Amino acid sequence: MMRLTQKIACTVLLLMSTVLLSYGQQTVRFEGTVTGPWEGYSIGLYNNVTGDRDSAIIENGKFVIERPFTIPTRHLFYSTYDTKVKGGYAPFGILVDKPGTIQIDLDIEKGFSESKVSGSAPHALYTGLMEELGAVRDDEQERAVRMKEWVEKNNESYAVVFVLDRFGGGIDVDTRATLFESLPQELKDLSEGKRVASKIMGDKSAAMGQVVKNFELKKPDDTSFNLESLKGKYVFIDFWASWCGPCIQEFPHIKEVYEAYQDKGFEVLGISTDKNKGAWLKALETHDMPWIQVRDNEGEEAIALSQFAVTVLPTSYLIDPEGRIIAKDLRGDALMEKIKEIFD
Amino acid sequence: MFKKKTVARLVGFVLLFLIAVPSAKAQLLDPVKWQFATKKISDQEAVIFIKADIEDGWHLYSQHVNEGGPLPTVVVFTTSDDYLLQGKLLEPKPIVHFEEMFKMDVAFFENQVVFQQKIKLHKPTAQIKGIVKYMVCNDISCLQDEKSFAVTVK
């Protein structure tokens, strides 16, 4: 009888401690060992995505910072040694994807960038990739290849969606889409994942061969312009802004082609991304651009982002009479050559 | 104007940035890397450093560019009871060129620039937040972007 009670008591205790333990593991605990002149300094943690903010004084060459685990994220670290002795800090990121304990070995003089971090799988993967990419720094294509292979190998890891979000633009859109598709849903649902997905959408809808969807924008006199109205013509769509010197340099080239072919089924549509309407109107007066002019919407409504993958100015597209994208970024004489090829 | 010690600290600050961040130049076009730091200069005063590392060939524009040309760099600090801005955001002497396209003088920075904002602290510890709005151009293209920051003065 006594035995049984003891057994039950033991089981209950065991169950309770398991429950307590699993509660205890809902945090991320950073345990640091610090060498060098650490006396009087502390370690700070912050995260502008989750709002986490914490710090700990270094005592006996050690520090502990414990944060609730909420989502896979990157926490940023610095030491007050950096701010006080070196006069400033560059935050050091540690990727975290589950509750647990992460060890940091820090030489306070050398700083976090030289520290050793263990206990975080995504951090180890990320660091490995950065070293690999660093070795082929100047070879954009090789970097994209290595990144792709790395993503394929590790597609269950938070590090992958973090990297695709930050650096994935170097990988061509179809490959990027396939890679993204292979990720587990919970990674796709993170804010990093959503950004990757929307960039893929923009890049795809502006890919060669895609038909540009109709859109409506305002002309300088505030009347509406519809892309549909140009159906049946070859249209050169030029994204520019009043403040963009390289855009202005293209205008004479565009004008030359426009004057030669506008009565043969060629049209030019200038889409300004100027936020300042006055600056746009003034630039239209200053520069001689006798073709159709409209101004893009702002923010998420911008055609430049939702229907075209405009990241730099100028960016241009040539669409055929059915609205299909047949060329991109024809600069200088390249536009004239292409149009000659089509009409002559 | 700068005391020797301040200069030495500034040099240290710049050196720190040179060594501190592993390069990750994988993004297609991200020609400016921003970094933010703070330095307490007395119990009640601190300086916020806003540093841009600009890739070769790209120009980041000064805060002082006339209308009708490239857009100036603008830093907006979030107002807070914890601190007060003292004076304007300082920038080093920019490179000034007459640009034919705009028919005007244009002031810009190359390689690297550190903007500095002095603040008066109302508390021993303060968090300073803000956003940098900027554009950069090289010979063939321009892009416009912004970068938020949050730094702590202790």
C-alpha cells in the first residue's frame, strides 16, 4: 500500500516536473562566457521585429539573458564595451527558431563578430553560408548557385527563409519560386516568407512573355489613362523620376525612336514615380518628352511594384500589341535597334 | 572645434565599423549599408552617429540639394520625452558638381559618410528612433529607399 502511494506520488511529481520543465523551455536563454576586460560592462539584446529588449551585467565573466520564445526571429546583441571604449557598435545577430539554451563565447575586446555561438541550428547554418559566400564575393552567379544549393539542403530551417528574404534577389525568379515552394508552411507564413512570396509575384508578373494587366493612372491634367487604350501598338513603358539623372539621359534616345515610329504603331508611356507632383510637372516642362505621361500611385498601390519589378530607375519594358513583355531595359541605342528589327 | 579626445574616439568608432560587420553582398542592388551608433559625451548629452557605406560608383546625396535635382537625404527622428535634438544633423563637406542634366550644382557623398546628431538627454537611458530617407545614383541608375533605426544611449 505504502509502495503504491509512493509510486503515485513519484509519478505525480514526475508529471508535474515535466509540465514545469516544458513551461521552462518556452524561453530562449543566452548564456555567455566573456573573456577580456569585462568588468563593469553589460550585454544588450534588442529586436525591432518582436520588440524584445533586455540587458544583463557581466558578472564573474558570465552573463545570462532569457527571453520568451515567440516566433523564429533574429535577436541583435551589443556590449557596452563597444559603446564606451570603441565609441559605437554594430549589432550582431543571432537567429533563433525554438526555445532552448544558446551559448556565446565572447572576447569582449574582439567583439561579437568574432564570438562563438553554439546551440542554435539556424545560426550555425547562416554563419556557414556567409563564410561560403564571402569566399566568392565578387562572383554574383556563383553566389546565386551556392545559395540555391544551400537552400535545397536546409529547406526546413528558419535560416533559409531569412536568407531568401535578405539575399534571395540574386537567384532568378523561377528557381527562387521553386525553392520557396519547397519550404514548410510555417516558414512561408512568417513575415520573411510573406515578403519573399510577394517579391516572387512581382518579379514573375514582369517576366518576359507575361501579359501586362490593365492599369489606370492619372495624366498631368488629372484625366485617367488606361493601358488598354494602347492595345494593338508596341508600347515602350519607361519608369523614371524627376530626380533621376540616368533617366533623363535616356530621353533623347527615346525621343529619336518615338519620332521615327510613333505613326507606325509605336507608342511611349512615361510612368513617373515622383511622389512630389510639382516636381513631376516641372520636369515635364524642362525635358522634351512628347509622349504619354502618367504618374504612379504611392506605397503598395504603386504599379511599379505590384505589376512590374521596378527596383531601380530607369526601368523599362517593351510590350507587343497584345500587351506581352518582349524586352526589358533597352537603354541607349538598343531601343532603336529593337524597334527597327520589329518594323523595318 | 573637436577636442583631441573626441577625434580619437571618432577614429575608434570608424575603425569599429570597419571590422565589425561581416560582408554579405548577396542582394542584387543594395548599394548603401547603414549603421547606427551612439556616444555619450556627458551626463546629459550624446551624439547619434548615422553612417553610410556606399558602394563604389554610387552617390548618396547631401541634406542640402536644391529642388529640381536629386532628392536630399532626410533623417526624421521620432520625438520622445526622453531626449531633445540639439542643433541640426551635421554632415561632412560634400562633393559638389555641376550636373548638366539638372542644370544645377548637386552635393553628394561617395564611399562613406557619417552624419551626426547631438541630443540632450532627459533620462540617463534613452532610446532614439528614426528613419533615414535617401536615394542613391550611379552612372546608370538610381534607387530610392529608407532605413529605420532604433539605438539606445546608456
